[in-house]
Amino acid sequence: MGLLDFLKKIEPDKKESPFLHTLFDGFFTFAFAPNTVTKGGVHIRDGMDLKRLMVHVVLALQLCLIFGAINIGHHHFASIGLYPGFVEGLHLKLAHGLIKLIPIIIVTHLVGLGIEFYYAAKKGHAIEEGFLVSGMLIPLIMPPDIPLWILALSVAFAVWIGKEAFGGTGMNILNIALLARVFVFFAYPTTISGDEVWVSNIVKDGTDHISAAYGWGHSFVDMIFGAFGWATFGEGGKAVIDGYTGATPLALASKGGWDAVTSVYTPSQMWWGGIPGSIGETCKPIIIVGALFLIGVGIASWRVMVGMLLGAALTAMLMNSMAAGTEHLFLQVPWYYQFYMGSFFFAMAFMATDPVTAASTQRGKWIYGFLIGAIGMIIRVMNPAYPEGWMLAILFMNVFAPLIDHYVLESNIKKRLNRA
């Protein structure tokens, strides 16, 4: 109670300092429960308000975040011939990955929350917690070498055009995280797709510093890695490559078929996630654990997930049946391995189930999920320039989700009128 009383005493005046009051209110409501609650004969009582919903989704993403950081470090050290086993040098891999990942998270939140704070102060309402999830999802669907200025532009575009222009949290018609990614995909395509996305040349000079490695200056990098010895990073003056590099399994499949994939990555590697890819998408068991958690707490719709799984599986089987007598290399990939190679599970668990942009009716969720799976698989297999498809499929179906719900409701109304 002492802390609560102190915070109330220092609360800025809403009229004299609207921006400071908005900033204060955002942190206050994040730390404390609201003063007013529903009373009387309400029909539904639920402890899952917007803040708790967002926090639960962020919690479900934490394993993806940790594994993504380790995976970045793993590929770096493996590329220079050190710690080839995934669990070898785990502390170094985690430290390296966090140095790459933390700036992405910081820039995402500074830009996104800065815009949120500005609009909250301008409109005179409390800060909404909607960006908590988007701010965690955006780093996880980006490559670890994304230029930070491009990331800032993509976040600003997504929040300004995709969210605030429609009225703020809960009013957007497109998934904000995917809107940030699609901005990068179309505006700066070579930074997010292609064989060389993950390559970052790092030159170690003769003074036991890494020059231009992270853009944070020598002192911070020295502080983190100095205790472990710079010998782990090669000899002075030697150029090394940040090992999060090479074609993803999807790119290999589009160019060389399934044989090209298995010559580089085993199905086990693709399942457990020791492969290149966007930061949070590679480890499938961890993503499935997050999906089950969201279903268990009643946040994500299992109907959307199962519908998407069925749509993708049936379409992949159909594609495989068309492979006989063709030279299309991607058609020769076994249908069940389509789920191992890319971001299917991450898109299914955390993107397609966005309650704001997905269909709302029960039957509509089945249709919505099924069409995402089918359309995404068609884009992945038939478009040689983009061997993935879930981002475009989900954004496409975001637009049609209200139409799906409309026809489902019209169908239900018609059935009831016929019974009457």
C-alpha cells in the first residue's frame, strides 16, 4: 500500500501534462489492477482482461525467444569451427544471441510504444496494452541481421497505418506483426528473403576488439565476451562470418528438391530447430508447447489451428499427387515435411489465432483456418520467388474474416427463420 500511495502522490496532472500522465498511467495500470470492477448482475465474469491476455501470450513466447537466441549463437560458432554440438558452449551461444536479439527488441518497443504513447496522450485516453504482444512477435519473425533502421520503419508503418489509422487496439483489420514483416518483404526484400539474408561479415582487428560487429562500440562487446577470451573468435586480423547463414530448407527445396534439403539438414534438425530461419520459428516442439498453453488458458482458438493444419495437409497431398511426371522440385517434398521446414507452426499458433483479425464465429474459424492452410501451401509451392506463404495467406484472410463471419451469421439466421 505504501508504494501505491506514493505513486498516487506523484501522478502528473492530466490537463497540465497530458503526455506525462499518459506515460505514468501506462506503467501504473501495468503494475496494478484497476480500481473499478464489474458489480451486480452481469451475465459473464472473467478474470482475463486485456492486460492479462497480453501477458499470457508474451509468456507463451518466452521459450521461442530463448531458443532463438541460442540458435543464433550456435550458427555463429559452428561457422567458425567451434562448439558444433548444439549444447556445447551454451553460455557463449546464448550471450552472442542475446547481443544480436536485444537491440531488435529494444528498437521494436521504443518505436511501437512511442507511437502508442503519443496517440494516447493526443486522444486523452489510457495506454492500451495491445502492443505488448506485437512488440514480442515482431522480433521473433525477423531475421537476426535485420538492419535496425529498416526494423524501425517497419514497426512505425505497422502501428501507424495498420493500427492507429483504424482506431487503435482491437480495431485493426490486419495482424500488426505480419504487417511489419510484409513491409520489409516488399520494401527491402533482400534483407528478409534469399540465400544471403543471414550473412554478416565481422572483422576482428589485431587489438583484440571486434570492429563494426554490433554497432554498439567495442566496450560493451569486450565486457560481455572478454571474460571468455577472444581466442574463441579466431586470430587477430582474421575475417569471420556470423554463422546464421546459408539457405533455409525452404530455399533449398525450391532449388534442389528434397534431396538438396536432406543433404544439408536432417528431418531431426528441422524438427528440433537447429536450422537457419526467422528468430522464433525454427523449434517446432517449443512452438507446440506455446500453442497448447494458449489453448489451455482459452486465448487461442484450437479450431483455427486444426483448420489450418487440415488445409495445409490436404493441399500438400494434392500437390504431391501432381508431382508425377513434372520437374517441379518443390512438389517432390513429402507432404508431412512441409511442416518441418518453415514457419507453419509459428504462424498457426501465434499469427492465425489473433482474436482481433481472425474470424469470430465457430464455423467461421474452421473456414478461416482451412483457407489459410490451403492458400499458404499454394503460395509456398507454386511461387518460386517466395518459398513460404503463411504471412501472405494470413493477411489475405484477415481481409476476408468479416465476410466469412457475415455469411455464417446469415446462414444461421436463415436456418432459424426456416424453422420458425
